[in-house]
Amino acid sequence: MNSTTYSHKPVGKVTSDDGFLSFDLLSQLTHMSILSLSGIPRDRIFQSSGHLALGTGTFFYHVYKLVKSAGMEYSQALKLVAGLARASSIKSLFLRFSAAISSGESERDFVVQERESSAERYRNEYDRNVENLKKWTDAYAAILVSVTLIMVVSLVATMMSTMDVGFVAVMAGTVMMVAGLGVYLIYRAAPVEAHTYDGVKSMTRTRQMSRKALFIGVPLGLISAALIGPRFDLFPGSAIALVCLGASLFPSGILAMKDDADVRNLDSSLHTFLRTIGNIAGSIGSDLGRALDHIDVESMSHLSSHVSRLRLRTGGGIPSEVCWDAFRDESGSELANRTTRMLVEGVEAGAKPAVVGAACSEFAMEVAQLRAKRGLTSSTFTFLTVPMHATMIFILVFVTEVLDRFNEKIGEAASQVSGFAGSGVTVPEGLSTPAGLALTGGQNLSPGQFLLGSGDLGPANFLIIGVILALTVANSLAPKFASGGSNLKIAFHLSIACLISGVVMAVVPVMTSSLFVI
């Protein structure tokens, strides 16, 4: 959720997967620890925590409502919500929180300690996930290449023997299932975290342009593919359709990748801004708005333009909440959204700006450093996927075209040999004409059959097209899931994969035909 309030659903409906809640839980505890530093009452801490736009916010919201509406003690409400929660991390946290409150421990001490332990667990879990991601990306490449080669061997074996084309269909289905399973495993192995932020009223200009390009380009690409593709044979027509689709996705994909790079660069500079504004506000004894006037904007790196606009708005008398909301919307970063809310609410609640700024800066720096580790693994895998995809498509199309051309040459040779059948020329067993004419010593085969076996290239060609489409989609989703970020990035990876598939399918048949020129 990206709004300032969260759509609260029943506790029992929230996911039981701790991995999906780990980043939200760390953000929640960091926010609570900052609020607790101001010394505000427990009611306000739970109320503010319950209205955060986080997956864990619904748990604190229901605790607060039970206390205010049903008259429960916080210890009882925490136990009740813990019993309904499906995620083990929430269960254990709320039970410990209940015990701490019952024993008279300060919620400030408890939340600060839990925040530190949660940060340590999150770092360890993130590192494990990155290591798993590294291994699964390596396995994905190896397994996909292996099943593709098996597909090629089965295709050749079917064409050269008496096996039915159904065997090729089984192998094609296997390749598709393995590709889908590989993508799913990468999706599950990758750390779960929100990168981008879309405001209630606006989003970054680049992201808006990417979405418009997607909504306009995809229909045009599909219409072009449907109109042009059917005018050609199977492989050339499919190649043209893929090129049309890839070209239609490319503008949106390029804009999405630029937006993703902008967000990552902004996140890398965010911790400096948070620490600086907190220190300045603490040293001059003023609010955050006045502290902005003393910030050296040029030293804010990728945040310079955003900080300049924020300073102009606050200096122009615009309400502080509106100014910071505009800053979050323009940044497009979920990390900036969460940390600036912590900063503003903590300072407004009465906490020392320097302490709040340091806590927010530490949180932002931890997340940025962990994402850098993930980026190293995902970037390597993304660069590997491009040549791997081109190689697999090349092998599939090349072998299919070789078999097709070989079939044609054998058919021509059989037709020539049939002219000598009446003159006593013995034709080898298993050889016949495409028209099914019986030759001396030969067997009758129906038209379209491979002359050395019983395979029919027609269905096999359609199966190869299906496998190519499956690999194109799989090799588009896998890099995006590995790197994370906006779903608009799928448009870029799918565009590159479609263009590669289309170009290979267009070039390889021409190259193969030249090899069989006699």
C-alpha cells in the first residue's frame, strides 16, 4: 500500500509468510522506536503505528481498537491479536510485548531492543536470501540450457526413428514446466521489499511516461503482429510478430529502467540527507523547515533537485505536510517515503531532531547497503540471461531448420531415384518418395513425413514455437524477480527477449538455407 493510511483487513487474512512481512516489520519497529524517544503516550504510539501504510500496520491497528473500543488492557489485546495472527514473527513479537507490558517494562525500552534485534535478523535473512538467489540463478541457467539440449536431442531422435511426435510434445511441456519452476524459485528466493512509491495524487514523471507508453505501445504491437505475421510462413511470421511486440514494449521498458536507476541513486544518497537535516535542526534548535535553509544542496548528490524544491515550498509558506508529501511523490522511492515519515512524525512528537535523524539515516543506510549486495547478484544474472537466451533460441531454430532442409533434400533425391525404379535400381529399405510412391525394396510413406523415420515436421514446428515463447517469457520474468523494483521493468526485459527471439528466428532460416545450397 502506498497511501498514508492502510486498508485494514482482518488479522487472520494477513499473509503467514514472514518473508513478506520482514521489511514492513523492521520499518514498523523503527518508526515505533523513534516515536517512543519523544516520550509520547502509549496510545499515540499504537495509533500512529496502526495507520502506517505497511503490511504489519493492521496488527497494531486492531490492538489499538480493542483497547479503545472494547476497554481491554494492552497486554490482553496484544495476546488476542497474537492468537489470531498467522505469521510466526508477529505472534512471537506480540506475545513478548504483552509480557513486557504486564511486567511493567517501558514500551520505549522494549521497542528499542526489538528494533535492534529485528534489524540483525533482517540483515541475516537478507544475506541468506541473496546467497540463495545467487545459487538459484546459477541453477536456472544450467537447468534451462540442459533441458533445451534434451529438447533438441529428442527432436532429432524423433525425426530419425519411429517414435511419435507426441514424444516431442512431452519434452516441450517439460521445458515449459522447468522454465516456469525456475522462475518461481527465483521469485521465492529473492528478498521481498518495496522499492518504488506511488503517491495518492501523483508519481514520478518518468514512471507516468512509462505507463502511458505501455498502454499505447502494447495494443499497437499486438495489432501489428496480428496483421503482418500471418502473411508469412510459420517461422518468418512468428519472427515478425515477436519483433513488433518487442519494439512496442521497448520505449516503456527504457523509461522504466531509467526510473528504477533514479530511485536507486536517490536511495543511496538518502541517509546523508536525513542525518544532515537532523543535525542542523538539533544544532540551531529549530524545526525541519528552517533547517532546510542551512543545508548545502549541492552536497546532496542525487537528492539535490528534490531538496531544492522542498526548501522552496517550505519557504513559501506551504503547510509542512503538503511539502513533504510532494517530496515523497516526486522521489518515487518507498525508502524515502518511510524514512521521511519517521523523521517528520518523530520531530513533531517532540523527539530530538539529531537523534531522530541519526536513527532514520541508519535505517536508510542499512537498506541501501543490503540492496547493493542484491544488485551485484541480479546484474550478473541479467547480463547472463541475454546471451543464454539468444543461444538457446539459436540452437532450437537451427536444428529445426536443418531437419526441415534435410527432409527436403532427401525428398528431392527420392524423386530422382524413383525414375530408375523400373530399370532394376534397388532403393534402400526405408526410403520412399514424399508422394507415397512405392519404390523397389522401399516402404510407402504419407506426404510430409520425414523420409528416414515417421516424424512429421508440421506439429514439431508448432511445438518449437511454443517452447520459444515460453523461454522468452521466462527469461523476461526471471531477471526482474532477481533484481526487484517496479513491475514496469518487465516491459524492458520482455522487449529485449522478444527482439532477440524474433531476430534469431528471422536470420537462422536464411543462414540454414545457404548451407544446403548445392
